[in-house]
Amino acid sequence: MTNAKHGMYEKVGFVLVLLMVLLQSFYAAHAYIDPVAFSNLRGTELVVGGDADWVRIYASRTLFVALIVGYLLYSRSYKILQYVTIFGLVMPIVDAALAYQAQAPIGVVLKHVATVVYLLITFRILQLAVKEKEMT
């Protein structure tokens, strides 16, 4: 039984978005600390070590996104977060295409596809959470 203040969909949506925030924060730290290993993890190798600065630039932007999404989660802005998840689809779709073009292992490409599925599920849960809150 769920209380009226925080329904089941809100709790599930909160956890799903929190996992996104934590993963993006981890990616930001990993990309900044070890750009070469991070680029390999994402499916695109760095050919020139000097390009590591570009991966660190990515890290700063990823941290920025994680902080914004974290704040939206903290403020329980589920309606905005549902759009963030849909707009966020552009990232794993492009990542999958880039990894595929770079001839990354199929597991890396599928990881990006799994992220698309995760975002779609999160979007739906957040939609239901918003409806659930409107009904209380």
C-alpha cells in the first residue's frame, strides 16, 4: 500500500531518475580521470592522446546534465523530467550510431540501445507518476 503523498509510480520514477543521475555522475568522473579508458568504454577509441581534452570537455557537460537532472529530481519536477528523458534519447541514439560506425563490439552498441529502452520506460513511468499526483 502506498501513501497519498508519494505513489508507487512516483517512487519507481524517482529511483529510475536517481540511477540516471548517479550513472551520469560516474561517467563524468570516469571521462575526466581516464579519457582513453572512457572513450573505449563508450565504443570510440581515441586515436591521438591529445584528444583527451575533448573527452574532458564531454565530462564537464555530462556533469552539468547530471546536476540539472539531480536538481529536478530533488524538486520532484516529474513533468519536466519526463520531457528530459524523451529529449535525452538523442544521446544514446547518436552514441549507438557512432559506436557502430567505429566498429565497436556489438555489446557496446547494444548497451546504447538498452539506454534508449531505459529512457522510454522511465518516460512512461514519469507520465504515470504525473497522472498519479494529479489524481491525489
